[in-house]
Amino acid sequence: MSASKRGGVSSRQRQWPKRAIALFALIVIVIYALIFLTGDKSPTPKLGIDLQGGTRVTLVPQGEDPTQEQLQQARTILEQRVNGMGVSGSEVVISGSSLVITVPGEDASQAQAVGQTSQLLFRPVGEQPMPDMDKLEKSMTDTANRWVKYGVVTPEQANKALASIHDALNQNADAAAQGGEKKDEKKTPAPTVSEKPLPAPANSLEESERRDKVTEVLLKDRQSEDPTQQTAALGLMTCDAESDPLAGTDDPAKPLVACDYSNQQPYLLKPAPLLDGIEDPNGTRLTGNEIDSNSPIQGGLNSQTGQMEISFAFKTGDGPNGSQTWSTLTQEYLQKQVAITLDSGVISAPVIQGATPVGAATSITGDFSQEEAQNLANNLRYGALPLSFTGSNGEPGGTVETVPPSLGKAALEAALIAGIVGLILVSLYSIYYFRALSSVALLVLVTTCVMLYGALVLLGRWIGYSLDLSGMAGLIIGIGATADSFVVYYERMKDEILGGRTFRSATRTGWERSRATIVTGKAVTLIGSVVVYFLSIGAVKGFAFTMGLTTIFDLIVSFLIMAPLMQLLGSRPAFAKPSMNGLGGIYNLVEERRERGFYAKPAKKPVATATDEEK
């Protein structure tokens, strides 16, 4: 027998356990070297909002169901805004047909500012419309009933507006009579609304349907080209809300009755002008999309004028462009107002004092704060969203959910306690069942945790992965499942010993026959995790991700720690004792079988000799 192969075990096989353990040690060293020597050198994993506390803002698209392309485009723009604002620890994810923005801390203003739709339009202010006086009162009454029904205005506000227009019509009639025209002596009382507000929606589906209906009604009434309807809408606009119910859904090709909510003043606005050189009514118009994001866009206090100001420039280039169109518009509307609307609401309606040359920067002023000016400038810098968003209940800026830091800390502590309790229970069971070999099972758990922790730190640093409660659940379950590999290995060793092998031999052959089962079981878990990750949304993704990651590391630890260490211990006579390995029952059964001749050696086969013919 050669020296390289003794007792059926090659030299390579004898060296494999030590080499495997050395390889594992090298992997761990590399991981933690990357942690402590690269990046911010912080050994702390990135925690999700539900663990560290923070704010979650849900944005629901308005109108028709958005396409995945639109949602992805909106997500990209929101991420650019987040980065531009320097909001660290934030993320933007697509959840179904909605977008969810999460930011650390309890201040929701940043997240809401990021989620503003910023549908910026430039509309000339129109002149006072000339309605049909004979139809005005009826038109206004019909409009008031619709608005009261859908909660746009209260019955009191509607009746006040109707009384005002009624008095104005009577005054006109009196003035006409004094001018020689026949006076109608019979005066009728002012009309009142007959509709009552609809009851509050019972569920989220009804709320969504209600918002869609309100938008439909307002688009018809406030974007009418009929001067009579325009006058009716102007008379009913209260302008006392925080934002416009249309929220950026208005058609730039149609007139718009809008409000300046800062001073509660209604305006009749003309359509946004087509870019110079475009004649198609459906062509590109002067919107926020024509702003040159490569030029400086600044918002804040102008020290010379003492006003809040946002400065920017329009795009230039060959063909129709925003700069040429704005230059033409400022020439045409000298000493006239041009309104700038943000999400259907007027933020500024300055009087054009002078024409803006092509390629020159322009500025807008308004009654907004320093923070609002900076947020608007940031939104303009990264473009308007392709969709209009509100909260789940129609809230401007999105639905805000706050997770206090104390709650996140409590959740993290609870998850850690659950993990520690589980580890203790597994340890007690292992000691009772495996005796001294339980040290291997526990070492498998510990080394898996060491690798997982390092990987989570690096993943948080490299791809922005945040560990949340669902991820913690996946980790706890996955780490607990790592004990399965040792159980499968141990049970296969018992089968080998029952087959007549020694403890030392069983550690080697048991691994050879159990590794296929271990790999198959982990592969099934891994496939399930991958499928769940790609088909699920929200928190379930975090569970599937950590579950799959734990499964991969379990396989690595099984091949590089568990199997090599068991084979090294198998070569130590001390671990062959029942008191050390918990195999006393198996040894007794082997002895009983041996006494019954179950392990009798087979008869030796006669040695063949060569025949005369063979010779």
C-alpha cells in the first residue's frame, strides 16, 4: 500500500478538513477587513425604518392605472430628489401601483416635499369673461350643487356665493332700468343648493372612486371654454384650502380657473402656450419640463429685493425650445400677468416688467418660505413626475406614517430577545441529544451568524440594504434552520455505525452520503426564497432576502466548518465514547447485532490459479 493512501483514505482527504477550515477563516477575515478598512469603517448594519424609527410616505397615483414604465420613471426622479436634498438613509420603492418613500426621523416635511408632483405650467392670466347673464344664475346653481355633493365646497359657502351673484344680477337689472330699459318689478329670492354632501366613503376603494369623480367634475367645470361656466366657477372658488383638489391633473391645452392659495385669490388662466414653431394643438407646451436642469436652479432669499425668489433658465437649442417661447411670451405680455402654477395652484402671478432674452435666466417670486423655495427649486432641478400623486385618502404630499425611534428600538430589542431565546433552546436540545458534539452544532450557528452580520454590514454599505423587522424574522428562522444540516449529518452517521462502521469511518462516509440531501433541502429553500422575493412586494421581500442569504451561508458553513470539524473530531478516540457523542443506544444495538452474527465476515473466496490452457 502506498504511503499516499492508507486505510482507504488518501492524503488529500486527510488534508481536506484543515484546508476547508483555513479557507473559511480566510473568507471571514476578508469580510471583516472590508468592513473595517473600507467605506465609513462602521461595523453597524443599516437598519430599516421599523427598527430605527422614521417616517413613511405613501403616494397613490391619480387618474388611470399607471404603467410600470411610468412608476419606474417616477421612482427614478424621486430618488434623484432624495439624493439632491441630502436625505441620508432614505429609500423609494414601488409597492403595487403606489410609491413608498421612507426617511429617517419623525419630520415628514422632507419626504412630503420630495413626493410633490411639481407639475409646473406657465399660463397667461386671462381677462374677465363675459357671461350670458340670462344663463349665469342657473349655471352657477348647477355647479354649486355638484360641488356641494362631492364636498368641494360646503352648502354655506355655496349659498353665500349664490346670494352674492344674485345681488349682483339684481343691481345690474336696477341699473339697466334706470337707463331706460323696462324693469322687472317682481324680485325672486336668491337660489340655494338642493344637494347634500355625500356620506364619507366606507373604505379605501370608495375613497379612490370618490377622488376620481371629484377630479372629473372639477376638470369639466374649471376647464370649460364657456365664459358663463368660467364665471360660475370663479364665483364659487373659495381658495381657502391648503392645495388644489386637481393636484396637477389639469390639461395645459385648456383654460383653467385656479387659486392663489397664499392670498385666496381666484384667477382665470389661459392655456399654456405651445412652443414657438409648433402648430399641433397636442404638441409640446411651455411646462416645467422645458426648464434646463443643467443650468443653475436656486431658491431662497434675494438680498437685493428682500423677496423669496427661484431662479432658473429654459432649454435652448435648435427647433422649438422653452427659452425662445418664454422670450416671445414676455414680449407679448409686457405689463401683463403670467401665472406660474404648481400642481394646478397658482404660486406666483408676476407682472412682466421686461422681455427676457433668449438663453437668459429668469426668476419667479411668491409668498413662500425659505424652505418652500428650496424644495421647489430641488423639484424643478430633477423634473416633474410623470404622474400626479396624493395620499391614500387624497392628502396632498402623501399619506404619512411615523414610526417613533422608541418603537423601533423596542422592536429591535424584541427581535434580538427572540433570537437569543431560540438560540438557548437549540443549545439545550443539542447538548441533551448530541453531548460534546453539540459544540459543533453550536459552532455552526455562531459562524453562520458571524458571516451574516458581516454580509449585512457590507450589503447596507454597497447596495443600501436596510435590515427591517421582516428581515429579522427571516434571519431568526434561517439561523434556526441551520441546525437541520447537522441533524441530517448526525442521523446519517448513525446509519453508518449501524452498518458496522467505526465512529471515525462514519464521520467520513456519513458526510459523503448526507451532503446530497443537505444540498437538495437547502436548494428547495433557496428557490422558494428567490420566487417569493421577486413575486412579493413590501415587507415580504425583506423576509425572503434574509432567508435566502442565510440558506447560502448555511451551505458554506456546512462544507467548510461542520463536515471538516466532525471528521477531525472523528479521528480523536475520546469522541468515539458514548458519553461524548450521545451514540450509546446505537453502540448497544450494534453489540446486540454482532452477538447475533449480523456482522459475520463473509467466507473468503478461493484464489484463482491459472489453467494449463491459460498458461
